[in-house]
Amino acid sequence: GEEAFRPEVVFNPYVQRMFQSIARRAVTPDEPLSLSNTIMEMNDTLLRSVASKSKRV
């Protein structure tokens, strides 16, 4: 079957972080997983997108 919620397109910080961690582990299995600002960066991107589409009152 087909995935209902593809991790690449769902804006859910938990799912996004889990998917990124799995992908990183697959590419660099010997490196520890970093606790980067990924979620903060995703939120910043979302807020900038919303702000650019919003009208000032």
C-alpha cells in the first residue's frame, strides 16, 4: 500500500525529526545523532512563509 502520511511532506516535528534521524543513521552509522536545531529551523521556515503571505492591518 501507499503511506497515508509521508514523512517528507507532513509538518509534524516529531515525525520529521524521527525521519531525519533514521536517514542520518543510514548514511553515517558510526556518528552519534546530533541534537541540532532542526525543529527550530522548521518552525522558523513555517513562520516566515506565513508572514510573507499575511497582510498587515
